[in-house]
Amino acid sequence: MIGKVITGRSFGGCIRYVVQKNDAVILDAAGVRMQQVNQIINDFNLQRKYNPNLGKAVGHIALSWSVNDAAKLKDEVMVNIAKEYLLKMKIQDTQYLIVKHRDKNHPHIHIVYNRVSNNGKTISDNFQKQRNVQVAKELTLKHGLYISPGKERVNRQQLRGEDKIKYELFDAIRSASKKVKNINELKQVLAKQGIVTHLKYRSGTTEVQGISFSKGEYKFKGSEIDRSLSYAKLSQAIKQQQVKPEKSLANQLREVLENAKQERESRQTTEQVTYLKSEPETHYLRQSLSAGADLLGDLLGNIADDDDSPERKRRKKNEQQQSRGISR
């Protein structure tokens, strides 16, 4: 579920758009007659007179749901969700009109309400956009509605019409914004892809107030495509990319050489440690071999001492006689 909040000055223009749209259906209303469009407009304007100093007395909200929720969103369900939404948004004790549109694949309704309450007080619009996001999330979870997985994970091949163009714009703008230095360059890059960039200026000044993008017959505000594509956020993202300039070729080469040097020193240290570790092991092996040789010698000596054969006795006797100078 997504909510879009708008404030305006003309009940006539807003109500004609909402009610006279092809296949529009009025689902519910409070404080106004529903027989004719002019009656609805007159009733809203009549209450508006209780607070003539409020310029933007028109409250307009569009609530949209995923096409995946279409089966469960009967008219009465949408009305109940709309009333919960108004309550959580602190829009109470005032006139409202709830109208369903059927011009798109996904379910969506429009709510028109009077910012002049039934007792003539102003219904505040402070922090409405932030509150709108939170309330939409709460109601989505409460009613078990579909939660989008995020634009990056949406299967583009299944999209049609307006949704297809919106995602094409999202992909193109996100990609191009990473390669440019300012909004003017972005306009040029997108123009080559058949996308027109529209800047909205503050009245009588050169100060940019908003940005929109169009492709073919479709046109969207940047924030309608994605919140990250509003003029302020898009400009900030492009600006932040300039904070970290690309390294020069000389710096890149210097970094490669330094990394190679560190790797070589690390390898030499590893080889030295390996050698030092094997030294004691060689020493212990040498000691073991020496001890084994001594043991073998002792065993052989013992065997020789135990040899009392006649031949051994005869040789021993001859050796003794020779040592005494006696010859036969």
C-alpha cells in the first residue's frame, strides 16, 4: 500500500478530476451530497467559508495497492482501510469523499477531504508526508497486504503500460546519474535514450523546485518514480560522487607497486618463519639417529663379547702370546 498526499486550492478542479474520471465510482462520503458533481463542490466550498484565511483548504490523498491484492480488496475493504488511514493521519471531524478509479491494473482510490473541520478549525498538514509513509506500512502489515520486494528485484518482463515505463525510467536515471557531474549532463545522457527531463522553477526565479521525467506519453515526477529521484536527493547523490575523485594513473601505478612490495616482504617473512621452524626438527632427527647408532653399536658389542667359540679362544690365546714376545 502506498499513499500520496497533496494539498490544493480548488475543490472544483480536484473533485471534477476524481469524480468524472472514466469508470470512477463513489464508494463513500461524509458531509456532502453525492447526487451531482456541482452539489459536492458547493458543499465543500460552503464549509470552507468557516475558515476563509486558509488558502490551501483542499486535501487530496491517493491510496494504491499492488495488483497482487486485487482479489481481497473489495469495495467495503478499501473503504474501511481508507477510514483507518484518515484516523491515523489525524484527519477527523471533517467532510470527505472516497472514489475508486479503475483506469489502471492495480487497485487505487482517491480521498478528497476538507482541511477546514466541521467546527471551522484547520486540520494541520505538518509532517503529513512522513506520517503517511508510516501509516501506509502499518496498515499494509495489519491487513496482510502485499509488500514490494524493492525495485531492483522486480521482474521487468512482467510489467506493462505505466508500470513498465516507470521502471524503465528508474533504471535509466539511476544508471546515468552515476556517470554525470550535474543535472545538465544527466539531461543530455537521458535525452539520448528518449527520456525528457523537465525542471520546475519557483515562480519568478531561476531556483529549481522539482524535477520530472517523461518517455512517450507518460510523465512522472522524480519522487513518483522513486523517493531517491526527487530533485534534492538526486542532486545530492550526484554531488557526493564528486567528493571522491578517481585516482590518477600515476597514483594507481604507485599503489600497485606498493602492494607488490608488501606482498614480497610478506612472502619472505613467511619463508623465514618456515625455515626457523624446521631447524629444531632437523636437530631432533640428528639426535635420534645418533642415539640409534650408539644403541646398535652396544648391541653388536654385546654379541661379540658373548662369542666363546673355539676359534675365538684360539685367536685370543695367540694375541696374548704375541704380546708377551713368545713365538712358536
